[in-house]
Amino acid sequence: MSNLSDDTLRKILQQIQTQAITSQRQLQMVKAQIGSKEKERKILELTMRELATIPGDDTKMYRGVGKMFIAQPRAEITSKHTAQEKALGEDVSNLTKKAKYFEKQMDEANGQLRDIFRSQQRAQQQQ
């Protein structure tokens, strides 16, 4: 690394630093999305738990649609909630994989920066 010119070294450092910053921002966004999906999942679980406490299959149930409510059978509402819960679980799983990828990318960039600085320090000490 010591045989690189200052301009080349500076460009490499800027690229690696840009990559680290970009990965960190993307990681923060993904973590925010995970938090949002987890919140939605908890609300859905609470709703399903409350619906389970209502006795009888013939009880009238309504689903909110915008500013209106539509009467629907209990089985249909339950199946929609179950499907929504499954989709949220898959979303959280995919976002977690993305977060791990960005963490790895950020760690690699930081490791490269450390290696460059160490090699430059060694080169300076040898001179």
C-alpha cells in the first residue's frame, strides 16, 4: 500500500468511506422498517387475541375499510388476519436478512479502512 500515490490512496479511502456510510444508512432504514413491521405484528396479534375471546361463530363482525365498516363472517376476518400475520413474518425475515447483509458490508468496509491505516502507519514507522 505504501507504493500508492497520495491521490490514489485518497480516492480509495473516499470510496471505502462512502461505502461504509451508505451501508450504515441503509442498515438504519432497514432496522426502522423491522421495528415498524414488528409493531404491526403486535397490533395484529392483540386484535386476533381479542377476537378469539368473543363467543359464537354467528356474532356479527365488521372490518374497517377506509372510513367505513363492512360486515364479514368471522372465518373470513380470521383468515385475512392470519394471512396478514404470515406476510408480516416473511417481511420481518427478509428485512432481517437485509440487515445482516448491510452489517457485513459495513464491517468489511471498516475493516478495509483499518487495514489501510495500519499499513500506512507501518510504512511511516519503517521510514
